[in-house]
Amino acid sequence: MKILITGNMGYVGPGVVAHLRKTLPGAEIVGYDNGYFGHCFTTTEVFPEHRLDSQIYGDVRDINPSLLEGVDAIVHLAAISNDPMGKAYEVVTADVNHAAGITLAKMARDAGVGSFVFASSCSVYGFAEGEARDETSELNPLTAYARSKIGTEIDLAPLATDEFRATALRFPTACGMSDRLRLDLVLNDFVASAVATGKIEVLSDGSPWRPLIDVKDMARAIEWGVVRNVDCGGPFVSVNAGRTEWNYRVRDLAEAVQAQMPGVEVSINTDAAPDKRSYRVDFARYAELAPNHLPQVDLAQSISELKSGLEAIGFADQDFRQSHLIRLNMLSRLRDSGRLDADLYWAGGEAR
């Protein structure tokens, strides 16, 4: 089996590569990434791409169809990957996350690729009061990022056939340690703040709901998407990938970090305006479809591994929200230095 992973040099990619290398040891694994965050290491180990058979550098908007020759499965991670970046680069987000993803899917189908796994998001539910949302619930994408994800799902569905299985995994908010850690995610932010400052400041009133998934469990779900057959969900399946019991209020996350790190102070802004990004998610269908790939890393383990990982690299940056570990900061620095143009292409066209 030959597997192509786009966006493999981000936050999620290193764990996906490591997991697939372990569970599919005979596979040929190829990475494709434009390298925005390639140098943003949070590991004392070796270059994480050593697990790949090859690493190709390029922009997902400009993939050459020849790259897909002999490919059996594509794991499509490449994206402008959160709400702040989507707000700053709304047109680029639509181009990269939606248009380029569908172009790639069409090329994959035409090249005879058997499986296309798309990293979607539970953010498509937006502000959702009341019961936990399942795959039949009304969608309410509030941001450019969320709209790009559901747009891709909608256009991906009719491309699927028995010979071209397409799997859209609606992931909860990611968390957990990575060789390229992001600190612009709620749990990761709380643990980093606790390690560096001994304090956690909850900027909202703490009431919004968030479903969580560790990056290790994202990799397990992606493996399922790669290997599933058409009898399991049909040619196209869009599924919430997580555990129903792992929906948390933001204040619960802060308190869970505090419980593992005695002495850490938690402050909650009770006067904050309500955060509209609040939703609970039902993951029952995923449990039915993928019982052998259910999430295994619980909240306590994610916190423990984040704490240990940050301490192992001597993390002590009290001003980390201004650092390169916040993805929008890194893009801004590349833009300000002239390395990226307004459309987030490498200046001079190197990634084209």
C-alpha cells in the first residue's frame, strides 16, 4: 500500500505518520507539505519525517497529477487550520481548504486512488445549544474555517464510488503532545500556561462546551478511514470521530489541569460575553462504524503527556502566545519578512 499524506509537517501529521508506520508496517508513506511550520519543533528527538519513505515539498493548490501514480490512499490534512487564520486569510482558506481539496480528490479518483480521508471538523456545528449534535443535526458553521470544511464535505460526497471511498472525519478540538505542538488550542494553551506561569486564565466565562480528541486518537481514526471498506459506511461517509463522554466545558478543562498540577491558579472571566463557539457532539455512529479504532487517550493522559513533553524541552516562555507556537503568529512573521506573499505562496514561487 502506498499512502500520500498532505500537510504532514503540521501539528497532527507527525503522529499520523508514526501511527501508520506502526500499524501498517509494509506501507510506503509519502509526505507532501509546503513547510510553513516545518521548523517549529517541540521535540528533543530526531526529525519526525525520518519515518517517511519520502518527503515532497509543495503547495496543495498546485499538486502535479503525476504525484498520485501508484497511490492507494490519501490522507488530506493540509489546511489553513484554525479560526484566527481563517479570519485573517478568508479567501486563501477557501482556496486551500475547499477548492484545492476537491481538485485533489478529483485527481485522486481519476488516478485510481482507492481511499481518500479528509480531516473535517466538528466546528461545522457552530453554536449549538441543547442536545449533543449528531451527523443528522443542523449545521451552523460560524467561521471561514468551518465553512471550508463543510463545503469540502458537500462537494466530496458525489465523487465517491465503490472504487473511490471517501471518508470525512469530523474531529473535535485537537489536543495532546506533538513533535510540532500548537499552543493555539484550548487544552494545550492551559497546560502551557500552567507550566510556564503557574496560572491559567480562562478568557471566557468557562461555560462553552468543547469535545476533545488527542492527536494520537486522530491518527487511529485516520487509520480506520484508510483501511475501511465500502461495506462499512458506504462509498462516502461523514462521521463525528471521537467519544461522546469526552465533551467538556472550558472551565472543566482548566480545573483538570489544576488537579494534575497542584498550586496552579485558575481565574475565570465571569464578566466575559458568551462565546458563540459552543457545542456538544454525539459520537455514537463512530462507535458503531469503528469499534476497534475508538479514542483511547483520556483527558488526564493528554494533560500528563503535554506537561511532560513541555518540561522535557525546558519550556518556560511566559509570553508564548506571541511565539511561533501560535500558528497565525508564524504566518504573520513569514509574511512580514517577505517570505510569503499575500496569497501565502512562498515568495518567488518556490512552492509552485
